[in-house]
Amino acid sequence: MLIVKKYGGSSVATPERVRNVARQIIEDVEAGHRIVVVLSAQGKTTDQLLARAREMNPNPSRRELDMLISTGEQQSVALMAITLQSMGYQAVSLNAFQVPMYTNKVYGSARLERIGTERLEAELDCGNVVLVTGFQGINRYEDVTTLGRGGSDTTAVALAAALHADRCQIYTDVEGVYTADPRYVKNARKLAEIGYDEMLELASTGAKVLHNRCVEMAKKYNVEIEVLSSMVKATGTIVKEDSLVERMMVSGVAADKNVARISVMRIPDRPGKAFSLFNLLSQNDINVDIILQSIGHDGTKDISFTVAEDSADEAVAILQEHLGQLEAAEVTCFKDVAKVSLVGAGMVSNSGIATQMFEALYNAHVNIRMISTSEIKISVLIDEDQVEEAVVAIHDQFRLYEKK
Amino acid sequence: MLIVKKYGGSSVATPERVRNVARQIIEDVEAGHRIVVVLSAQGKTTDQLLARAREMNPNPSRRELDMLISTGEQQSVALMAITLQSMGYQAVSLNAFQVPMYTNKVYGSARLERIGTERLEAELDCGNVVLVTGFQGINRYEDVTTLGRGGSDTTAVALAAALHADRCQIYTDVEGVYTADPRYVKNARKLAEIGYDEMLELASTGAKVLHNRCVEMAKKYNVEIEVLSSMVKATGTIVKEDSLVERMMVSGVAADKNVARISVMRIPDRPGKAFSLFNLLSQNDINVDIILQSIGHDGTKDISFTVAEDSADEAVAILQEHLGQLEAAEVTCFKDVAKVSLVGAGMVSNSGIATQMFEALYNAHVNIRMISTSEIKISVLIDEDQVEEAVVAIHDQFRLYEKK
């Protein structure tokens, strides 16, 4: 069996953890499997390199930043090869040039486009464990690119797709995908399986188990991902094609505190005004999530929307600057809000779900400030200090702790 | 004018030193020159990476070590590009894959074989300062190799040769090549010029200004090297083809304390015994320098030779192990010895030089333990604690402090 395994930075942060991961790899080698391992940079290496760059230049070029930070993964894979060799196993490390892994040219958030498998297969045929740098690629000019946050997960899925691997295992600091964050909800249950779309909705609503790009890539190439813990030996969660997943009405509750609500008050109630507003934000690469527009009166309306909290200040500054052009009266911003979402593939065919969710929040005395729905998700915006009770209330309401 | 400049690890060890080097580069850019800069890893980075490898494996594979330590130079060049950009100048960093710089396949001490100039020239044409990783290359299998100690100097000379550069400047922590080590000899004089062969003899006898491989490469491609200080603004020493150098009778005195003398006592005085002895050492990659054989009596002879002090223990262990096979009585080793050498292209045609050198040592009460001569060098082995007086005595004897 050909297995692609991915370990994150915290899993290889210390010499002892590197040895621990090496022993896990060896178990699979001893079981007769062919192994490709994707590694992130050790511990805080990437952040430290970024800090060193910013010390020299507060606004460093993305091309040079990628050249700099990509060294972290190269150190990880070489050290792991050295460790496996010390334990008596054959191993070889490969960077993005050597594989090769081609991306588009967008430094800092490149997308993988093409992976050569010849060298990988040759090294596997030689009996090597192959250690591949995560998070990076090269573009057609042979410049180093990085894939952005969660990039190593995407590398693992892309390698699994290119090599037609039998398994793609992503090791994290949690044991799998849960019905709710176990830090908030004591009886949260680990899901045995979840569909790609539900995983995408959970990821975009704060369950940071897998990055969206990685799940999108897995869905595109139909790669089954097994999410499991690098510390605890236990079965994880399989992320796979939705039709193969036992359809659950709801699969989980997720919370996202990195949310701010911005309101643009008394904007003229004329066609094109909403477009001007959101066009302004998208031109500045600010992603808007939930949008709510008041019913107009006196020829004006209020538009409220949510953005990631860390881009709120920039969004407000841009809107203030263009207040005259938008003909709006005022911009307000609230950061003490959070988004709580209920996700489930079965939701689309059951209209009572939203009602039950609102009932649970009402009983917990949680005030709903905004609502947004999709076919497999209902999100509400609430006050940040009520997140825990909201998640617990919804989790209990749908009895998510019970295996369906 | 196209200039290749090389800065070592200590020249870029701190953010302030990186900025200092950036300012020196900018001076040349402002003077209208096209600039290629070769950098080593910052400060002690390489040693730290080696230590991390040895923590995982006392005997790491050279292929993986090269993969690991080559990241140090990549960090240096990216950080320098980022720094130059912060000062308003265009810069781009390139690693061994990107240049490309091909070597043979000997990990840890590879030799540069072929350098592509297309990308370098394209980046220069775009108006970029081009920052190239020193010390490394890729072999024909696209694996990362490193060039060994002093490798970045060799990279600079090879790039200067490939690009037909007008100048090749190697910045070090000394101001140039001196008639003797200025730490020992107060009136040591900085040479304006020195020939390749003399520089090679000086380098191999302890003047660690330039590495031998770099000088050999410069001689092969007739690249003039300017050795100068990264800290002090002053004219350095030009290393160039000997026939173009004003032939001095003697150009300098060098001392090497990293020497040990090993003696193999009472080895049978039969043909083939010396061969067996030195073959044993060369098979174990131990380099022998001066060799002295006693005149045989009673059918046996003593063979003494010098090796680098840090390989003495290994050499003695090998010899002890094979004492029976060699039919020798005993192996002794003295580490408190040093080699002092007088180097000069004019030496070959002047037979009185050796006599004058021995006279100087006699007057300084320095006992000579071994003697070795070449066309442009006379070396003597003396007690380590007499090195300073020996160097001063020889320097004075030949009035090297005077410009000839």
C-alpha cells in the first residue's frame, strides 16, 4: 500500500518529537507499505524567519519572503531523513525543485498545478521513505513559491492524488473532526466520517482541522483524507466524497471568534450603491462573509456585513476614506462578535433545523445579531462572550453527542 | 563594469552587518556597475545546523547534511535581497537550482563543473543586484551538494569566470595578504599583488586568507581576485597570474599550528614498506604533508611525517591497529609542533635563501625538527611555542617590511 502522511510543525518541533514521528513512519515501513511523508517547518521556524525579514524591511517582497521561509521545510525533511537513517532505515528528502512541484506564480499563496512523479516513484522503488517539503513549490520561472497557511496539508493531498496513493493521512494536534470544539463542549463526539462539503463549511466556520484549499483539492481529485492525532494513537476521521458518507442531518457546530461586524449607515437607496461598497472591499482583497441589508426608509438604507477581525481596521479605513463617494453617513465597527454555525448535509431537506437552532439559542438567552444560511449550513452572529453557551446549547439541542 | 563580490558569514552575522554590506553593494550600483554578490550562511548558522543533525544521528549521511546546511546560504541571500529592497534598490536572490550551478556528485566537498549564465544575465539586464548562494551546487541528479570549507570563495571565482566579470572581490576579516600574520609580526606589510602559486603555498601553510580550491579555480580560468576587508575601507591584495606579478624573491612567511608529527619506529628497511604505510593513510583520507625517513641501520629505519593535528588521533589509531602488518616497533605522536614556511616565486633561482632562513632561526634559538622544500617554498617544523619568534626572525631577516 502507498501511504502519504503529513505532519505539521508542532509534531516535529523538538528532537524527541522528530524521533516520535520517525517511529510512526517506521511502523508503516515494517508493515510493508511504501511511504511518502510531507513535513512542515519545525515549531515556530516560519514565524521566526518572517520576523527576521521584517527586521530588515517592514514590507518585504513576497518573492524573497518565499525564498527565505521555504528553507524551514527543507531543514525538517533533511533532519527527518537523518533521523530515520540513524534508526537503520533508508530515507531521502526532496524539495520542491527535486520532486518537482509546480505552482502558479502567486507568491505567498500559490496554487499547486503540476507534480512530477518520476523521481518520487524512483526513490520509492529504491526502498526509500521519501520526505517531501510541504507548503512550497516552484513556478514556471523556477522561483520558489509558498502555498499560504495550511499549505502542507494541500501538498499532501496533491501528492496523494498524483501518486494515486491508497491513503492520505494528515496528522494534527487533535484526534479528528468533532461535532463541536471539545474545549467548549465536553461531550463533543469524534466523527467517523464527514463529506468534503461539510468539512469545507466547518473549516470556513472556525473548525481549523483542515485548511479549505486542502479539502477543495481532495474533493477535486477524490482523495480520501484521514485526519488523526500525531500524539495519541486512535482512529481519526475520514473525509471523503459526500455520497459515500452516511448522510447525517447535522454533523457539527463550529464557532469563529475572528469576526467583526461593520455597518455602513444611511447609504442612498439607489441601484449600484451596494456594488460600489463591496467592489471597494474586494479590490482591496477584503473578504466579506455574512451580509445584511436593512429595509430602506427615507430614501436610505443601512448595510451591515462581517469580515475577519484582523482585516476590520483596514476595511473601516477604506470605507471612511470613500464615505463621500458612497454618500453614506457613518461607518461603525463591532469586534466583540462571533459566528456560530451548524453544518450538515441533511439540512437542505429539513426546514425545521433553523427553527430548532434558534430555539436552542433563545433558551440559552443568546441574542442573534445576524443570520446567514446555505444548503448545508446555518450561521448566526452573536456576542463573543456567549460563544461557549451557544455552542453547548446547539450541540445538546441536536443531541450531537449521540452516534446516529 | 561587472563585479562579483563575495562576503563571508561573519560579514553578514547581524542585521547591522547585513545593512553595512548592503550599503557597500549600493555604492557600486550607484557607480554604474552590474553586481553579482555571493554570500555565505550568516554567522554560526552552518555549525548550528550541523549540531542539530548530529543530535539526531552521530554519523549523518552527507547527502542529507548538504540538503540541510545549504539552507543557511539561501536565508542569507533572501535576507540581503529584502534589505536592498528596503533601501530602494532592485535585487533578486538565486540558489544553486536557479542559477544553475552544477557540481560533481561528491557530497560535502563537491567541485563546481558547470554554471549556467542565462538567468544571471537576464536578472542583471533587468537592473537587479543578483545575490547568489555560495558554498553549494546541484549534481546531475538534482541533489544539493556543498563545496566544503571556503566553498563560497570558489563560488565567487567560478561565477566571475563564467560571467567574464571585470572584477572578483573577496571580502574577508583581514585587509589583504600580508608578508606575515600581523598578529605575530607588528611590521608585517600588506602585499599589493601576489601570484596564484605563491598564494597557494601561503594558503597551504597556514595563511587562511583564501582557500586553495578558490585559488586553483582562479588560476585555471585566470580570474584576478581582489582580497579586501568588509570592515575597513582600504585597497586589498590582488591575486593574479604569476608572470604579471612583480617577482619578489620572497613574498611572505606563514605559520600553521594545526600540525602533528607522527613517527613509525624501526620499520623493516625493505622496498614497499613506505608504500604500505602511506597507502594505509590515504585509504583513510588522511593527508600527509612533510615526510622524513631516517637512514636505515640494523635493517630497520624510522619514518616520520606530519598530518593535520585534528586527524592525528585517527592516524595513530590506524597505525597502531596495523603495527603487526607493518612490522614496526612503535608509533609516536607529537602535537606541540608547528610548521613555518617561507614562500616566494623568486626562491627557485636563489640558492642562498634556505641558508639565510636557517641562519635567522639559529640566531633566534629555534630548533628545526624537519625540513621540506619546493620550488617556491621552504617549510620547517619547529616547537609550537616558538612560532612567533621564528616568524618574526624570518620576517626581519628578509626585510619583508620594506616594499621591494
